[in-house]
Amino acid sequence: MNMSKNNSMQIDGFYYDPVKKRHFRILEGDKYHPHLNNCSSTPSIPSPRNVCSQLTRLNMLDSSGLNVQECLLSGRFAQMKCEQSKQLEIYDYKGVQMKGANCHYLIGEASTDSLFGVWNSTDGNGSVIHHIKVSNFKDNPKCTIINAFPRGTKVEDLCMVQITDSPYSAVMCLTNHCKRDLSTFSSCNIQYIDNSDLTGARRQVQDWSRNYEIREPSFSCCPYTHNTLAIGSENHIRLFTPNQPCNDHNQLVLKGKATSLVFSLDGKRLYSGTNYGHLISFDVTSKKQIDDCDLKSKTIAYLYPLKNDNQLIVSCHDSKLFLTDRRNSKEPIFSFSNHVNDCKKIPISVDESVDVVCSSGQDYKIRFWSLRSGKLLHEIEPPSEQFKINNNPSADSPTMVHSWYSNSWKSLNGQPLPMVFSCIKDTIKVHRQSSNEINNFHSGEIKNLNEENTSSSNDS
């Protein structure tokens, strides 16, 4: 990070470490700190209590239980505004525009500046998967179609993996299909997307795609690499490599439906959540079950592994969102409060560089939590009055706010600024903190803390 960007991150009384990507309080007598060595005079040092008090007023949240770092994050999220709103042009498998289509799913990949979403037509005539480039959002964002499905299909899961030492991403979509005789089969489609062109001309590799059909309904899928794939069905999980026939695979046995799947970061373990609220882990090499933990919840809809390879964020259908550790899986470490999810598969975006968890809920709110403590940092309210439903969402409503957050979008050129994309129906919005607001927040609001400290010391 260059000096100008580093300076833009400074807050009076704190220094920003560009390696650890967080603020640290400057203590009196710290003569050896590089920030103090570059200053002609020692800055006034506001107390953590006054910092939290000031940020509580900015955020209008009860931040009395937040530490200084969480208060700073909370204040930044409070100053995020909807900078842009774009209505997407989405077309079905026949090439007909799907006006007012409902966004069903949204995931992102910060390293490639990409968003991938699923939209369903309002008249039930099918679904479509699109790719959106974040770096081109200021212009008129054009959706690149990845796949489209006719009436009688339901997209159950969508995931992607970046191919190592390659500009390609593998996007995997699991879909259930209903036949005329009302029987159901599933298919897993893999499309390879070229991310090398950052100017906006995105290419889909037409001759590098695969499709697999399974003669039963399936509910989840996940890749470890583009050469290792797991598909979850009822009472078993299929583990196979895409370059081999679909019937040449291993089956991992479990009780119930495998409603969520994720590999550990080293690929040695496979975790599965079931519709009975059990979190089950398998050894990928031996194909044997390692652990079966009853989390005493409803369907486990989504799993997110942390980089320490020991902890998982688990999302359940009874509005439970919590952090668990595989070394002590009998009970969660802590819960993320106020999450609302009764029946949806809602992706969770996590940026461990700033210890932030983000997810939308069925109450149309987007929430941010501290990854270290589970404390609520901020809420983005519903986009309009018609969606403010007092936390009592309709379980069968096809309309939801979907979101994806990162502090590390590649188009930001390394500048650590929070940015979240949200989508409701066919309208996508970007929320972020502008440069002017950052300067005002750093030099204005926090400066008031110094004035408060000075006046209080003079009074004493």
C-alpha cells in the first residue's frame, strides 16, 4: 500500500497497519512506533470509551458491548450509502427479456471482481444464471448468460472455484428437473469462465463445459478444485472427478438429505449439513465418516469454512447463524444475533482480512457481524417501505434481498474499503463509503473526540 493510501486510513489516536489491515491504538510513551516517529508532535489520544460513544451516535446502534476495533468498523458501515442502482437486462432461455425477475441466489468472487446470480421469471417460465463484472458496474452493467433452464426446473445450489494458475473460474450449478410424469432428476452443469479480460468483454468457453445427470433429486454441491466435486442427495453424497463418467464415483453414506456441503481448505475433509440439523464430517481419502454432531436445529442450509481450517460458520433454517469448531463440535462457540432465515438457502460472505461476516435475511435487511465476537455491527434497512415487515416474512415469498460483501474487491486497487452489492428482483445496488466520507469520518467526527477530551481535561 502506498503512502497516500496509508495516510487516508489514519485516525487521530490510532495507527493503521497495512499488513494486518486493522487499526491499533497509540499508547502514551510508545516512542518506537513508526507513526510517532513520522509526527512532529504526539497526537492527542482519545479514550476507547469516547471513541465507542461517538461511533454509537453515528451508527444509532447499541454499541456499548463493542471494542474499539468493532466500533471503528461499525462506524464505517454506518457511513456506507447506496452509490449506484442499476436495473439489469435479464433474458430467459428463449431470449425473451425477464422483466421484474426475482433474484434467487447471489455469490461473488473478489479476486476476479465477479458476481454470479440466479434469477427466476415471475410467471414460472424458467431460470437463468448470469455473470456480472464488478469493475464495469459504473458503466451500464451487461449480464453475461452462463446457463438457462425452462419451466419445471429449480436451481438448488450455485458455487464456483478459481482454477489455480489459470485465468478461468469453474462455475457449478445444481438443478432439479421435473418430468411430465412428475418424477425428478438432477443435473450438475459446469461452465468455465475466462477472467483474463478485465475490460468488460467477458468470454464464455463454449467448448469447455460439462453436464452430468443423476437419476434422483439432489440438494447441494461443492467443489474443492475443478477436478473434485461433491453432490449431496438423500442418504448419500456422490464424490467424483468431472473428467470421469458420473457413474464412476464414491458414495458417502449419511442419514437424511445433504442440504449443504463444503470441503475444508486443504481438501482432506468434507462437511455436510442435513435436513435434521446434523453436521457430519468425512475423511476424503478413506471415504469414512469422522464425526456426526447434532446441532439441535432445523435444516443446515449453508456452510462456510474459515482459513484456520478448524472453524465453520453454519446457517440453519430456524434463524440460527453461529460459529462452530470441529475440535469441539458439541456446541457452538457463539451465535450471530438477529439473523432471520426460516426456509431459504442464503449465502454468507466473509472477509477474514477485516473479521467481518455479512448476510441478508428474510426480513429484507443486510447485516454485518464481527467474526471474532459475533456481535452485530450494522444493519442496512430494507430498500423501501413495502419490505419493512416487522421481522415476519412470508415463507413462500419469491422476493428477497440478496447481498455479497467484500473488503477486497480487486477493482479497488488494494484500498481497504467496504463494499456490498445487493439485489432485489432485477435491480442491483452497490453500497460503499465514498472517499469524501472517509476523510470526513477520519478528520471530522473522530477529531471531535479529541476536542471532547481536550475540553474535559481543561475542566478538570
